[in-house]
Amino acid sequence: MNLGRLKNVVAAAAIEGLAEARAKIFGHVINPTGQRSAHKVLRKKLIGEKVSQWYPHDIMKDDPLVMARQEQERLSKLEMLKRRGKGPPKKGQGKQAKKRSK
């Protein structure tokens, strides 16, 4: 009776040692309890760097002359709209304020 139990213990230890060696060689994670683990997600390569390399660099944000020209165009357009009476309303005189006053 004792001999059978001893064989089972030795066999279990051998299988466990083999699983550990296999995991070490192939880079796997041993999970004998079968609990959920984030290893599968963490194992994947991060893609943010590749995505950012794919799109060309935006010079609009870096060049102060381009930004200044765009800002000047925006201000001149806003001035033209104000002269025609189509500019944005002053604070507190928009649609919501008109609805509340009724």
C-alpha cells in the first residue's frame, strides 16, 4: 500500500518538475490552479509606438509661423462676422438666456 502511494508522489513530482522545465524553456507561465491571470494581455507587444510611427509628423503644431497665420486668419474672420452682426453672442446673451427670459 505504501509503495503505491510513493509511486504516485514521485510521479506527481516528476510531472511537476517537467512542467516547470518546459515553462522555463518556452517562456510559459505555470498556472496549476487555473485562476484568471493578466499574463495573456501583458505578453502582447505594445502597439502605441508603431501607430505613432505610421502617421507623418504634423509640422502645423511645431511651426510658430503657421500657428500665428492660422490664428490671424481666425481673428480676421471673427472680426468680419462681428461687423455683419453674425459673431458669437456676449456671455449670458445666447440661446439659453433667451429661453429663460420668456
